Amino acid sequence: MSKRILTTHVGSLPRSKAVTDLVFEHENGEITDWDTFNQVIGDAVADVVRKQVNAGIDLVSDGEMSKISYATYIKDRITGFEGDSPRTPPSDLEEFPGFLERQASSGGTPSYKRPCCVAPIEVKSMQPLEDDLSNFKNALTGQTVTDGFMNAASPGVIALFQPDKHYKDHEKYLIALADAMKAEYEAIVNAGFILQLDSPDLGLGRHMMFKGREDSEYQALANLHVDALNHALQNVPADRVRMHICWGNYEGPHHHDAPMEMVLPIALKAKPQGLLFENSNPRHAHEWTVFDEMDLPEDKVLIPGVIDSTTNFVEHPELVSQRILRFTEIVGSERVIAGTDCGFSTFAGFGAVDEDIVYAKLASLSEGAALASSKLGV
């Protein structure tokens, strides 16, 4: 690993209208010209990689161009999922129904199917993943980057957004998901990329699927999610995997978010070496102290969010640098990578931050990391 502070982000980046339209046509089974679909998606991946490189990002992604969302895309890759399911808002938004209604009416609640598990789960097709891997490899040709990463849904986040009506046992459901997703996880790493597991179920899950339960019950269930994830990663080296935890990439009160001191001990049991987490938004910016107070495993690499993903403010590089240095003082510069709180387009066609501002924010992230490196003398 480089001694200087490297830069990355959580994964999803804004999709063009052409890409968004095609992704929704795919979702609705309306694609008739697959050559055009593949060409547009491939070109979009190449474009988004160039933009990341131009912004100074070291560890880049494909922007999740082909996916309608970070969790529901799996219905095209594993069997057992059909139909749609009722929306269950987070408990913090339920307390402010006026804001919840305003958010929904303004497009703040993405509209797409969240299928239920209604049949046995197994691998359906590896072709969508193979297409993603091919597009990403082509996009990286001729580009100078430190590494590339590709996102995949964790078993827990699939369970969070896609209710189980078949197994009727949460642990069995998780293990079935882990067994089916194992092939995708291994294929990403075998292709030479870093695997990023998106696991907001460990944070967001507390005030969604586990809302109304005692803390002890949430902790026991969240630990089951980590066990399932580790089961799926049994053949994947820890240093080629990173995991993202968050409390929901939406503007809202977030006053029901589980505190980091409750979430972190659970997350640290997961196999991935890298840990991405929110640390810039007003609800979690103070929680860097939890890392300072906790006995952290010596092999873990911290990837704190040093820019917010829900505001159009462009963070000053000096602020970014200060946020980075807090963590280098805890674990050393060799174990810190500068990241973002969450993705900038977790759902196709929806993102709170203007596309051009996204890349201005990423450029400021890179400037802040360079400034921090200079202050550290690395």
C-alpha cells in the first residue's frame, strides 16, 4: 500500500439520462436491442472511469452503471425473486410524516421493484456480472489507477430490501443468499478487482428491518448477517475485500441511527480488511472518537467518509485533510484511505448531488488527501 493517503469512494456515481432510461427499460423487460444497451453501458463505464481519474481518485469503480440499485439488481443473477414488496420507511422518517411525504412527492423516494423471495435461491446467470467485469476492464485500459473495485450486495442487505416468503427462517434465508452470492464475490476477486460488499443492513437495518426490537435482539441478528457474509467469503482473501456500512444515504433526521459504538464491534467481526463508513454528515461526524477509544484489529484498513454524499456543499480541502488526520493519528497513515460517506447515485435516476458537483467534491477529496499527505510528510 502507498504511504501517501489514497482516495476512493463508495461506488455508485451519477448515470446519464440515456443510461437511466435503458436501465429502467431493462427492469421492465422492454429491451429489444441488446447491442445498443451493451454499447451505451460500456461507453458510460469508460466515461465514469475517466471522470474519476481526472478527479484524482486512486481506487476507482465502474460507477454501478448497469444496476438499477445496489441491492435489487440481484434478481437478474440469482433465482427465487419475483414481484414487488410493500415499502417500509425508516423509523426516523415515520416520526416526521410531513417530511416523509415531501420527500416522496419530490422524487426522494426512488420507484422500482423490490421483489420478494418466493422460491429456492441459487445462481441464475453469471452473464450480467461477466458483462460488468468486461466493461470495467475495457474502461481501465490506458488509465493510470492504483486499483479498481466492484460493488456487490451483501447477503444481509439483500434480506433487508427483499423480504423472505419462502424459507420463513431468517438464518436459513441468509445462508441461502450467501451460498448463491459466493460465485459473484469470488468472480470479482478472480478478475483482479477489489470486492466491495455493501452492508448498510448493519446500520440502516437497525431502524428498518430491526426497528421496534431490543438492542440485544438487533445485535444478535446483525451478528447473523456477519456470519453469513463470512461464510460467503471463505475462499476470498481478506485483503482483497472491503465492506461499506451506513445508516441510509438520505437526508433526514437520522435520530434513530444506532450509534457507532454499537455497530462497530459487529462490523469488525466481518472478514473484509477494509471498512468504509460515514463520518462527515451531521449525525455521525463526531464518531471518529469511537475508533480512538476502541481496540482495533491491527490488519483493518479504515476508509472514513471525509465528504458527505447528500449535500451540494463542496467540502474545503483543509476540512477533508483534518478529517483524514484524525484517523491517521489513531491507526497510522498506512491504514487510512480517504473515502465518501456513501454512493452518489445509489438508485438509477436519483441523487441528491448535482453530477458536476459530485466530481468537484471528489476533486476536493483528492486535494484534501494530498494536503494530509504533505502534513504527514509522506
